Amino acid sequence: MSLLLKDRVWSMEAPTAKRGVYPLHGFKLGLYRLPIKFEDPDEIKSVHDGLKKAFEMDMYADRIFATYRWTEQNLDDPDAKGYQKVELSVTVEIVTGEVVDIIYQIFPIEKFGDPNWVKDYRKKADHFAKMVIDTILRNTILADKLVSYFAKSEKISEVVAIQKLEELTPLAKIVLGAKVKPVESTEDDTEEDEGEIEVPDGAKPGPIDVDYKSKMKPSASYDAPEHTIKTWGRKGTGNGIMGVWGEFVSVDYDICVADGGCIEACPVGVYEWFDTPGNPASDKKPLMSKEPDCIFCLACEGVCPPQAIKIFEQK
């Protein structure tokens, strides 16, 4: 049994689900709330696309639906007299936003043509729903978000946080390639050609503009080995104008001169060097590859000579 049961908000028996759940209307409802933020359209689409080989996937507004189907038969021999079979299913719904709600509803068996000969229907449907939930939480970008949440809230290492997630999702099936890289741009947000970008002669003056999220346009994310790093104000595919990288450990790379103070000062090893040839401020930068590990000590922010860093504590 999935240990996520202990995080259930409510369970109910009713003809119509609470919260106006649409388009599902069933009888038995299980609802789990996860304290993680999940509202980036590209990340949401990555969950939908990454699990297409495992489940029947669909999206509606701010929700993702994963349907698992199975077959019941009353006799082992399809040619035997009185043989019957029925296709059954259960759907898990992920409601995205400031928190994540995961809902599943078990319809009455009569919905599938009154196959009263099916044994343990509710038990099986409940089990399969939990298997779908565990598979989603183990294989998609939600796994990274939960590991980060556990590490910060319980002050444990990433390794221990991963073990905790695995213990909480014992029914998970392993789906290779489920962490689809989010789409980096759309036709409405096409990057400029390199020749059209006016590159400055050197580093721009600091400090970093702390209101960059409202003043700069979100740009293509950078897919680091352990973490997808969000960026703002990045232009083109080169490094002429790199903008601000990092949602919580934020560095304006057009101010950064790569003195290395932040790498030396960080007690938990958030940064590592990576090459940025062509950037007028410096040809390498401190990449916040382990941004979720930040403990918000502000050491890096305090030692940065051009004041290119701003740390935003996650609430």
C-alpha cells in the first residue's frame, strides 16, 4: 500500500466529487496534497509527454490525467461456455498550481456494464490508482521537486531525500525517458539570430536588479545534469547576452566576472564552473547546478564583488 495514504486530505463516498473536479464524476474519491509548486506550462507538458508510453495521458486546462486500463475475465479459457470479460480503468488527475493535488476516483462497477462477477474490484482499482500515482512521482519532474522539498523541509541530504521518496512510492513502475526536457521556446517567442543581437563591450555594472522576474522576459531553460535552471533575459543561442539564471539562486551572468568567490564561499556546493565563450563579462560562469540544495546562508551573495547574485528564500 502506498505510504502516501498518510497525506490524504479526505476520502469520500458521493455521487459528485468535491472541488468541482471536472470532467471526472465518480463515487470513491482519494485526494492527496503535495506542498510543491508546479505551474510552469513546459514542466506540466513534460509530465504529460513523458508518461505517454506508460499510461493513457490527457490534459485539460491546469490538469493532467493519467488513465490505467486492465482486463477482468471470469474464466481462464476464452472458448469456455459462459466466458465473459470486461475492460476496466481508473484515472488519476494532477491539479497543478501553488500546490499539487492528486485525485483519483473509483467508479461503481455498474458503470462498466454491470459485471458483478468481478472480484475485489474496489481493492484492485485502489491499488492501480496508487500505482499510477507512485509511478508519476518517481519518474517525472515532480520527483525532483519532492526531493528538493524533503531536503529543505527536513534538512536532509539529497541522497536521503531520494530514499524517502522511494519508500513513499513502493508501487512505482520505472519508466525510462519519462523526464522529457521542457520545450524551450514557442513560435511566439522565437530567439533572435546571433547577428541581430547587439553585444556590449564588457560586463555591465552591478548590482543585479532584484525585480528581474517582472522586468525581464522568461527565456530558454538550461538543462543541467541534476536540475533544470530557469533563465530570464537570455538572447540567442550563444552567450552574448545571457541574462539572469536561477529562480532562487539568481546570478546576472552579464554582470558576473567569474572571480570564483561564490564557489569557494558556498558551504553546500551549489555552484560549479561551466564555460560561456563569447560572453563579454567572462568566458566561464558559476553554474547553480545544485540550486535546490541552497540553504539560504547568503554567503555567495555577500562575497560577489560586482554584486551579481541575489538569493531568494523559497517560502
